[in-house]
Amino acid sequence: MVNFCEKVKNLRTERNLTQKQLADMAGVAVSAISSYESGSRYPSYDVLISLARIFHVSTDYLLGLDKLKTIDVSVLDESEISVILQMVEILKSKK
């Protein structure tokens, strides 16, 4: 589980969540989140899936098998999604 601990911590801090908030959302103890972030413990399959859903990423991303990161646009209308896609294309063309 390469970089799992870093990915969880980065995703949590990007969303301005405390360990307690994430623990409540995932249905685990704060100590579990702390252990995941320190790399001393790994989640069960159920918790792994829960974390993927909370962060809107794949389990493969969390496990370091996939570099793809997604953005949840389900609350946006088609024109707003189009703007985001255009921005992504502009940023990709600069690399």
C-alpha cells in the first residue's frame, strides 16, 4: 500500500477536515485515522471503500495503483462542467 498514509492525510487536509471529522464520516475511531495516516495500520476493505467514496477517488488511487484523481461534478450543470473541462485542457496543454 504505497503512499496510502500520505494520500489519506493529503486528501483530508485538502478538504480542511480534522481527523475526528473524517473518522465520523468513515464510521471509525479517530485513532484509526491517525494510524492510517502514520502508516502503522491499514483499513479494512469496507473502510477503504468508504474513504474512496468520501474523497471521490478510486480505491486504486488510495492504494497507489492508479494516478488518476477525479472531481465530483454531480452538483454542477452542463455549462459549468464544460467550463471545468476547458480549464483542464488549457492546463494540460501547458505541460
